[in-house]
Amino acid sequence: MISSVKHIIAVASGKGGVGKSTIAINLAIALSKLGQEVGLLDADIYGPSQQRMLGVSDDIQPEQKDGKYISPILAHGIKAMSIGFLSGQGVPMIWRGPMAGSALTQMLEQTFWGDLDYLLVDMPPGTGDIQLTLSQKTSLSGAVIVTTPQDIALLDAKKGIEMFRKVNVPILGIIENMAVHVCAECGYREHVFGSDGGKKLSLDYKVRTLASLPLDIRIREESDSGSPVVISLPDSEVSQCFEAAANEILEALKTKTERVDFPEIKISED
Ligand SMILES: Nc1ncnc2c1ncn2[C@@H]1O[C@H](COP(=O)(O)OP(=O)(O)OP(=O)(O)O)[C@@H](O)[C@H]1O
Ligand SMILES: [Mg+2]
């Protein structure tokens, strides 16, 4: 059976460590809380993080199905697939680019996703092979660009936007992460990574800002303990930001309602 999916959305940025995985997971769960069937694919083959962030223990492994497929892991209401589930945590992937590419293709095509409304793809940092392949060979409905307000991150985010534009993938919006730190003791607000960078980027590229998230220790703590904030702190301001962003995505894509079969994607070395 070929799985079918209405929308594939990439969560990407040019730069590493800006919060893509954290945001992909929380957005995916926020969408599922809004009644959508959601899958989450960890496209970070060399540095998968979803196993830890979703709190899936090392002894839980995807089951085979009909000898051809692997079942995704169910966590917090979403269906997830990551190379980390298959290899175990802490095992380094020492592969050349094409091997990583075909591992990703297999996870995409051979996971028994079932019918999905949304498949979020947590992208690795950069604008390299994996990003290009995914954006060219799958029919992405759009990309969400994650950035911090810092100049260096914005520069990389611009590269990400340009790359998606080149391959005609619409940018659904920008999520500005770590925008402001509010001191838990005294409430002092500090723009650790600069201010308004994401908003400037939105204006320059005429794309909307889906959310502006604070630098909040609880996001890191909950994430590290495998319990995303939208689950562990559902009434927090941060969770409401994720819900609002999920609603905006639903709104932006609501015109397309039919599911499409996965397009065949082929990765070659050239
Ligand atoms: N708004 C936030 N407040 C506090 N900590 C955060 C926030 N966003 C992300 N983090 C933390 O920052 C670290 C990096 O986040 P994450 O792994 O999501 O980034 P990434 O962009 O996916 O990184 P990579 O490029 O390595 O894949 C994690 O420890 C995460 O818990
Ligand atoms: Mg990541």
C-alpha cells in the first residue's frame, strides 16, 4: 500500500542549532491537537534528535510490516520516523552523501504512514544535498523557516528562503526563535540574540511571521526530557504561540484538500 499525504512541509533553516527540531515537533503536535493526522520525519540523518525529544526509549524499535514497510513510532499523538529509531541513540552515521540520501528516501517511502493530513520534515541545517533533493523530488506544499534574530542566523535563513524559492516551494512563514529572554527571577526582558531580525526578514521577503518564541529554559528542559512543551505545558504562552502558528499553516493550506500519493523520488550521485 502506498501511503498518502495531503501536505508535506519542510521545517528548515540555513543554520544549525536554531531550534528546527524543537519547533518541528511542537508544531506537529499542535497540528494533531487541532484534529489533523500528522507524521514527523527526521531528515537529519547524521544528527537525528527526535528519539530523545519525543521521549522514545532505545528499546522501542519500529516494527516491520508486510516485509516491505516499517511502522512509524507513535508518540504524543503523531507518527514519527527517524534514523535514530533504527540505529539507536549515540550511534554515529558515517555515510557518504548518496547513502544518507537513500536512507532518507527509504524512510520517506517505506514508512507505513497511512493517510496523513500533514507530514512535517525536520530538516538538517544547511542548503546541501538533502535539502535540495527533498525540495526538488517531493511535492512540498511549503516550507517553514526557523531563525534566531541574530545577523548570522538571518543570513543563513535568507539562503534557505532563496533555495526553496529556486525550486518553487512556497514559504509558509518564518518562526523567530529565541527572540527574547525573560528572566524567571525578575521578569527582565533581554534580547540575547538581537531584536526584530525575524520581522525584518519577513518584510524583506514578504512572508509572514508565524510565531516569535522566547528563549525559555522550560522549552529546553521539557525537550531534553522527551516531553515537548505543547504537551507538558499546554496552557503556557509558548504553547499558545505554537497553536497559533499551526492555525496559520492550516489556514494557508486549506484550499488543497485531496491527498496525493507519494511521488517517486530518486537520488543519484550527480
Ligand atoms: N526557544 C527556546 N528556548 C530555550 N531553548 C531552546 C529554544 N529552542 C530550542 N532550544 C534548545 O536549543 C537546542 C537546539 O535546538 P534544536 O535541536 O531544536 O535545534 P536545531 O535547529 O534542530 O539543531 P540542528 O541544526 O543541530 O538540527 C536544544 O537543546 C533545544 O532544547
Ligand atoms: Mg535538528
